[in-house]
Amino acid sequence: MSIKFNCKVNVKHNFKKIEKIIQELPKTIEQSIEDVLKNIQGYAIKLEKRS
């Protein structure tokens, strides 16, 4: 699986905000992945119970 991001940012004096976003991005991605995995696990459990 491959995920590609293409971001074009026009910035005037927002470098501090961008730095903050860059620092928080790994944590946000990790949380999102954990949420997706929990959803998949919950769905798999529901499917197992139906069988």
C-alpha cells in the first residue's frame, strides 16, 4: 500500500505555525493509524461473531 501526499503551501509569515504542524504531524499520524486499526479490529470481531 502506498500513500502519496502532494501539498502546495503559499506562506507569508506563517513559519512558526508550519514548524508546529511538522512537529505534531508524526503524533497525529500515529493516532490516526491506531484509530483505523481499532476500527478494523472491531469489525473483524463482529464478523467472527456472525460466523
